[in-house]
Amino acid sequence: MSVDNTIHNAYMTARNGIAKMLSRLVPPKEVDDILQDTYVRLCQVKDTSHIREPRSFLYKTARNLAYDHLKRADVRLIDDAIEAIDQLDSQLDEFEDETLRQTASQQEFAHFCDAVRLLPPQCRRAFVLKKVYGHTQKAIATELGISEKTVEKHIAEGVKRCTLHMRKVQQRDEGVTGMRGQHNG
């Protein structure tokens, strides 16, 4: 059996399990892209003789690609957040009602605080030290007595969970607003 067939068969056998593992790391819409990137990476391997456990190799490759994706997503998330904040600021400037602006900001901040509170303790500490206080990963690792890689994983997980929580709250709020409009119309 050729190298290509070996890789292809191992990938096809493990694909569903890898997808399940990835779905715990990245948003659902990203899973297929990372699966595809995993397959591309595997096809680029010229010599598979060093791979003793193909299944483990596949999972590790997919996991590493997911972590790389989360790092890039973290940067995109910050850029998107800045853009969203700028957009929100311009929209809010259109309202003359200062109370409305304060209420919206307070509610959004309260939802964000709820999202942070829901993080696992160690993840929450790393996330807050990085995102709120601006500490470096090295400083956080030293303070928490963990590796920088673990700090990186905690921060990525914090970003992911907070983003998902905020999206759920937004969707819930939009659903409630939409339902009110239906009852009143």
C-alpha cells in the first residue's frame, strides 16, 4: 500500500473522531476547514516511517492546527471587537438618550462579566490577567506556576467561551425582542 493510501485510510477511519475532538476546541463552523487542513498537511508528509501511531499523529496534527486557528482567531477577535466597538460607538452617538447608552453598556459589561465568571478558575485567572490587566504570557505563567503554553491554551479557551456566551446572550436578547415585536404588531 502506498504512503498516500495509508494516510488516506487512516484519515478516513479517524475523521469523525477528529471532528468530535475539534468541535470541543473551535467553533462548529471551523471544524470542516481544520479537518481539510489536517488532510492537506498529511498529504504533504513525504516519509511516514517515523509515524508509529498514525491515529495519534492525526489527532495531534488536527489539535495543533486548531490551536493555531485559535491563536489567529484571538487576533481577529480583537480586531473585530475593536471594529464592533467603533461601529457601536457611531451607532450610539445617533441616540440622544444618555440613559439608553449607559444601560446598553452596563448590560453588555454585565454579560461579559457573567461569561468570565463561568470560566474554570485557572482559565479565568489567566484570561483576566491577560485581557484585563495586560500581563504578558510569561508573567502570567510565573504568577500562576504553569507553563506559557498552558497560559496560551487558557487564554484561547477563555476567548472562545466568552465569545460563545456573548453570542448566546445576544441571540437570546434578539429572540426576545423579535417576539415582543410579534405580540405588539
